[in-house]
Amino acid sequence: MSEPPVVAVQLTAAEVLVASSQVESETRPSQWWYLGVISLAFWLSIEIGMSSAFMFVQILPLPAMVALNPVVSILFPLILFLAALATINNRYIAVAGRRARKRLADMGTPTEVEARYLVDAAGLSLETARGAWLAKWPAIMAIQQVQHGWVITSDLARLFIPSRAFESKDHERAFVLALVEGVDDPARQRSSDAAEFAAVPLSPPAP
């Protein structure tokens, strides 16, 4: 078997994002379904909102009815539509997430994997039994704290480190401090929450 050829290309962020979006679109619900549900919600919001506004102003004194009717006629449908839109979006995201997880499972992606994170002179590396990945320091754009851990943005990729991976707050703080000290100044400025977290002094050693 001949040696595989070397492939070199100048990648652009735009083409990578477009290609990723095309793959992700396979797991998202139909856009026609989404637009149809939103259109129905818009129509129902107007019908129900206008009816509710009409009944509401009927119980008001005449001066208040005249003054508030234009406002209430707009406000009630708007509130209903915004509430419906938030519900639809949450449902859409949930369905897309389930489909994405199912697709990964169908392809054989494990639901859990043992991961090892290392910060050294090269950058941040992630190692698992299935592969290794390195984010060099110049590629790390931001370190952001989320609800259950940290997200490190490296060019077009994101790496998640759960807080439960650390033995203690001091362990977590020391790791984040190493990241903050390793990135360049623009990335450090974009990582203000990480810098604030790492700036808290470590607990004194037990006597």
C-alpha cells in the first residue's frame, strides 16, 4: 500500500462554519415546521390577546377605557406571542439536542469517556482513550465559566471542563490560573470571569 498523500489547505472560518452548519442541520427539526408553528402562535396570540384586551377594558371606567384601550390592544397580544415564542424555541432546542445525541449514539460515539486535561508550555491538551487534542496558547480565544464548569474557546472549537473534575476549589482555581497566565492579553481580557476566579487566594495549608 502506497503512503497516503499529504493534504495542505488554507482553511477559512466561513467555510468551516458553513460545513458544520450543514452537518448539524441533519439533526434539527424542519424549518418549515418551525415557521408554521410560529405563524400559528402569532395568529392565536392576536386572536386571544385582542379578545382578552377587549374583556379587560370593559371593566374599566370610561376615561380609563379610552386611554388604555390602544395600549392594552397591543400589549396583550405581544406578551402572549413572546411567551409562545420562548416556549417554541425551548422545544425546538430540546428536540434538536435529542436528535443530535441519538445521531452520535447511532454512529457509535460513547456517552461517557475518561478524559485527562493538561496545561503545559504548549497549551491545553485533552487526552482520552479514543484520541488526543491540543489547543496551543495562541489559539485559545477565551476561558468562560458556565453553570457546571469551564468552556475554553480555541479558534472554531470549544472544550468543556466540568467543575466536578477538580478535587477542590483550590485545585480548580490553580488550574484556571494556569490557563489565565498562559493565554495572551486579548484572550485574558475576554476571560474576565476566569481571571476573577483565579485571583482569589488559595486556602492556607492545614496545620
